Amino acid sequence: MGIDYKQEIERLKQALDVTVVAHYYQRDEVFEMGDIVGDSLELAKKSREVDSAWIVFCGVGFMGQSVKILAPHKRVLMPKIACCAMARMIDAVYFDDSVKYMEAHGVPKEAILPITYINSDAAVKAKVGEMGGLVCTSSNAFKIIEKGLESGKKILFVPDRCLGQNFANSMGLKSCVIGEGECDPKEADIICFNGFCSVHQYFTLEDIAFYRERYPDIKIAVHPECDPAIVDVADFSGSTSQLIKYITELDPEQKVAVGTEYNLVNRLRPSNTYVLSSTKPECPTMNETTLEDLYLVLKSIEDGAPINEVLVDEHIAYHASLALERMMEGS
């Protein structure tokens, strides 16, 4: 007989000084093993508050990095060090190029305040931290951008253009996207890097029209990583945790079509909740982690030979921590 991974994971969790953390987008069987579950902001806060010496983080690479930076005394392991596609769209060089673009278009570096979505590598967060900038999540982006605007500087928002544009629209601000049409940083309040979440690009206006025609009273709820055209016609837009709250508080008979990652939508309500896409919007990197991976990383701790440990260069960690701590203070 093969290994009963679920049973062995439960045994190892009891035997070890470890906390298993799982993001909402993880596959169900992995998500169910989490001692702490949540979205990016919740997990960043809760992970550094736990007393256990070991954190096993079921998510994608930038999340494990953030926990290690915020709680450097903890040892952080990941069952699978998967890389968010959006996070890979920007690196330190592309960040510097974006700053140079703004300088070349009449905005001096000292007049730029960078804000990076948490979906970015530690090296990008470090660049942001060095310039006095902040990290944000989709849960606290409104607060963080509002705080950033108090500086009187131009906001350089990386890497998700959709999130930057959607929050600019919600605040009555002007935005533009570097590399997309005419982007004059002097004329915009928020200047966005041209990155995006591939999963949240699945949702289309045709999908919304289909559901509204089929169910005239349906609600449309979407994540702000969706294209602004989608957010503009939705009934509600919010982060993962905000979507959960909105949907679970609806009347059970109220139908709702949801534009975000499939695993989350699938477990929200047993009925009257639909995926806003004919294509299954499943994040490939979030779904890389399996029960076997979780078992193997826990077993490696028991065996005294831990695998997949998250380590961050000291210089990068220092400057990235500045940007992350400014987020924590502002949220």
C-alpha cells in the first residue's frame, strides 16, 4: 500500500514545531491542511505572529519570500517553490527602466514614489524600499495608494497594470501604462508597469453579457486584477478576502458569477455561485503544490534535512523589509 499522505501530514504537524500556511488559491486537498489560510495580506500578517519555529508555506515564491523578510528568525520552507507569472514580468532591471522612462519624460527620480503589488520578487521590493516606496496587496491597495499620494509625488505602480488602473479609476485619478499608447507621466497620477495576471484575463465582457442574459438578477463579482472594462460593469470588485465576505453574505438564493481563481470560487457556496468564464480559470503555479509535496517537506524537517528553504540575500531583505513594513503600518 502507498503512503496515506493526509494521515502522515497530520502526524507530522503534531510532532513538529511547524505551522502550515495555505493561500486560498491552493487545490482543495492542500488548502484543507492549512493551519492558517487566507489571502496575501492575511498570510503575511498571521505568519509572522505564530510562535512555531518552522513555517511551511503552500503558495508561490514571492509569498514565502515576504514571510521570511517579515520574520527573518523563522525558517520558511515551501512544498513547491512555484513562481507567480505576474511576478516574473518585472525584475530589478525592468524596474530601473521604468524609473528611467519617467525621468526621460520630465519626472525626476525624487518626484517618484514607487508602490509594488506584493506579487513581485524580493529584489523589486528592495528597489521600491530604497526609494521610500511601499508594498500593497489587493486588500489594502486603496489605503496604500491614498497614503502614497499624500507625498505629492507621482505613483509608479508595478507590476499589475489592471490593479493600478482600477484603483486609479475608483479614486477619480488619471493613470497610464508604460508601453501602451501615449503614456505621459507628467499628465497622470499613477503610472503603471505593463504587467498582468494571466488568470484574471480570462474574463470577458461577453461572459458577463451571457450571465446577465441568462439570469437577469445575477450579481457579478470580480477581482481588481481583472481588466478595467470588466471591473467597470461588475456589481462588486474586491480582493480575495473581500470577495469571500461579499459572496457569503449574499442571500443564499442570490445568484452570483465570480471572476477570480477557480479553486476559490468552487468552494465558496454549494449553489448559486458560478465561474465567470467558459475556460477554467485555474492558476497553474498555485496548483503545482500537491499533498505529496507537503508531506515530503514536512518529512524533511523530521529527518533533519529540510528542503526548499526560502532564503533572501541580506541586502535585498533589508531594503525589501522597509517597503513591507511601510505596508504593514499603513494597513
